[in-house]
Amino acid sequence: MAFSGAGVIREEQLQCPICLQLLADPVTTSCGHNYCQACLGLYWDKSAHPWRCPLCKEAFAQRPALRTNTTLRDMVELFRQSAANANAEPGPAPEGIVPAARPLALPGEVACDMCGSGGGGGGQLRLRALKSCLDCGTSFCALHLELHQRAPALQKHVLSEPLQDLERRVCQKHRRPLELFCRDDHTCVCEFCVEGEHKNHTTVPLEEEGKDRKTQLGKTQAELLEMILERLDKISEIKHSVEFRKRSTEEEIAASGELCAAVVRSVGRSHEELEAELMQEQEVAEREAEEMVMQLQQEITSLKTRSTDTVHLLHTDDNLHLLQADPALCCLPETRSWAGMRVNTHVCVEAAMAKMEQTLKDQLQSIPQRKLRRIQQYAVEVTLDPLTAHPKLLLSADRKEVRCGDKPLKVPPSPLRFDSCACVLATQRFASGRHYFQVRVGGKTGWGVGVASESLQRHGEVCVGPEEGVWSLVLRTGPEAEYWAADHTPRRLTPPSELQTLGVFVDYDAGRVAFYDVDNAALLYAYSGFVFADRLHPFFSPYNNDGGGNAAPLVITPVNHTA
């Protein structure tokens, strides 16, 4: 539909994103989105703080006081009128007379039953009905309604707003208008039906029943709107989760690519070192072989000279010359024994391969450090909440340390406070995303650290476990240090060494809580596969003082990224 002198405006551009109908009393948020005033008001009534735009989720510090966008309201009204006039086909007016706009019936509107039926009214053009007569079962435009307004007998007929399917609005038995509603049979009846088969039934005027029905429909409409809003929020949540997973996937791909590249570089360097070492050994072997060949050639030259002299003496007839010759010519000269001299043809790569293997192992062993370093990117500030601390717990001034004293302190009453177990929560709470914090636990004989549901029972004995809303690691006191994960089935853990610093990683959206030995960059245990229905708080229990044997505090430490 096009407005005169303007571009084309489509109906969906003037629809409310919540109810998907043409805007009614349109209002505009500061982020530029338009809604029905009632729809946006109901949306914000159902939403928790802060107030957000249903489309872009921009948050507002306080609930905006919105007023009707008069320009947009006029555009909607102009669109309605443009749509109403689109099907109008005015005929030629008499000369000198300016024709008025003819209220032609649009698709979906009630048309005059008399127009186009020989009763005048412009041939096949049917005007919009002004009233419907329940007695006649006919709808009339303003022209054809005149007779009902003039004739005394017709003035007694029951007129109503234009209605479709008039036949359904007349009692088929008595041919009278259906004006009453039988609540026993849940059907519409006429005045004669009440005197007959519905005589002892509860009947009320249609207006009264209609009012009750509209009340019910209003409640249903509100519930439908709430369902729509819930699904819009769910769509936003799903899109956010997809984007979050996409970023996580990209991070994992980048990290794995970096690791593989480091391993390839390391293996490449090891191969280059191995190749250089083998080539160096080859050069040494070649030099040794050249020296042996040179020595052998020298000996061969000396032996050939000795052999020539010996041959001359063998062929001489001069005995005097023979006997005066060097007697040593009758003996073999002293030479080097070459029987055990060989060129080593064995290429030894075991040492070099062992070095390459060790390099590869070092790279693979660095994976936990790399993973912990990436997890530490999600480090958050954590401080203890004194309103939740058991009376015997002593918190440091900066609320980073907690230990158990010997006697309960006088503390203000608080419904959030643990009254039986030596526990305390942090003020921070996690409702989405990833979070990491570290706690120094060394020097203690007993403790519990993890995260707990905000709805955790604070009064009476506290049982740690996912069923109670606690995901933790504990050190039990006893002859030996025993580390346990309090899962559905408790798991005993064996850290590489005595724990000094414990890392806690929460992936709320993935339903995972993992614990790390920070000093050894080792994963100790991970709770996984959970759907958190409540916000989570960091959870700490230094356990009882144990006569001073467990007096060391639990300390929330800053995160120094593992090298």
C-alpha cells in the first residue's frame, strides 16, 4: 500500500513485534523500536529488573515513561484509511456535484444485502452495512435503512451493529432473535425458548454472558501474551546460547590450533637437530675413512718399494751383492694391523629419537597448563558475605579470609545466616556464563570449598551434595588427609601432592563445576551434566578450629596466570 507522495509502506512495518497487530497507541523506546503501549507495559510488568527492549534487549536504568508517538499513530491511521479506499471504485458524479467518498464494503466487512439486488445502490457495487435487522435477517446500508427508520411497523424490529451470517443469529424454531444464553445447555436461545424447553434453566442476556466471556478472553489473552513474551525471551536466550557456544568453539579451535602448531614446531626443531647431528656424525665418519685410506695408501707405497728391492735381489747372480744387502729385506716390515679397523656403518638415532620423544612429551604435558591458563581468563572478584557467615566464623577486613573461632560472636540476626554449620557464602552470584576463582587451602586439616545454590537451606545441618544444592570439594580430618568430591556417589581423590591452592571453575550454561590443583595444573574433579535452576554463590567452610589444629584460614587469592 502506498501513501500519496511517499514511498511504499508495508503492513508489517506498522505491526507491534509483541502482538503482531497494527500498532495501537504506538510508543517508541530510546533504542528506536515501536510497540503498542499496552503490550510493552504488560511486558515490563511481567519482567524483572532491569527493564529491557523486547527486541534488542537494551537495558534501561529505570522504567521509561513513554508517550504516544503521534506521528506514528497518524501513519497507522493513514494506512487504515488507505487500505479502506483501495477497493473503492466511485462512479461518475452528476455535473457540478463533487461526489462524497462512498463507503464501499471491503473484504471482511458486512455489505448491504439490498445493494445490487434491484433495490438501487449503484449496480454491482455493494455499500458497507450500517445496521443489521435481526427480524428481517438482512443488513442495510444507510440508504436502505431509511425505511426501517420511517415505517412504524419496522421501527419495532431489533437492529444491531452490522453482523455476518444473520441466519445463525435467529432461532431456527421460533424465527426470533437469539437474545439470551442458557448456561445449563451452553447455547443461545430466544425469548420463546425460555418459555418452552429452557423454562427452568438459568438464562441470562447475551450482553451479560458476553461480558463474562470477554473477561475470560481477557485473561486468556493476557496469558497468551505472556506465553508469547516467554517464547520471545526463549528465542533470545537460544540465540545468546548459540553465539556463546560459537565464541567458545572459536576459542577452542584457536587454542587447539595453537597447541598443534607448538607441537609441530617442536617436532620440526627436533627433526632439524636430529638431521644436523646425523650429518655431523656422517662427516666425522667420512674424515676417519679418508684418514684410514690415506694411511693404507702410504703403507702400500712403502710395501711396493720394499717389494721392488726384494725382486731385484731375487734375480741377482752376484752373491756378494746379495749378502751385502740389508738383512731386513728378508723380513716383513713392521706395519699397522688393519684387521680390526672398520668404518662404522651403523647410524645410531636412538639418543636423538629419545630426545625428540621427550620434547613431544614436554609439549603434551603443557596441555593442562595451557588449559588452566585459558580457564583463568574467566577470573572474577570474590568477597565473603558477612550476613551469611556462621557466628563462629571470623572474616578479615577485606573479606578475603575466613577461619573458625572458638566461641560464637554477637552478630546481627539475618535470615541468610548459617546457624549450625561453619559456612559462609560470597556476595557474588552466578546466573550465566563462566567464572573462576582460587582459594588457598594449604595448612588446614579440614575444609569445604565450591559453589552453592542461592536457595540452599541455611538453618540446621547442611548436607553437601548436588541434591542439596552444593557442588564442592572437601578435605576430611583424620589420620590421613582424604580429599573427596561430594557427588551423588562420593569420590575419593588423589592429588599429585598436598593441595595448596584450589581453583574453582563454573560454566553455568554448560552445567559444569570443575576443581583444579593450581600448583600442578591438574584437574581434580568435575561435576557435569547439571541444569542449574537457581543462582550460584561461591561456598566456603573452614571447618571447626579443632583446638587450634585447623586454625589456618581459607584465603581467596588473586589469580596469577599459570606460566
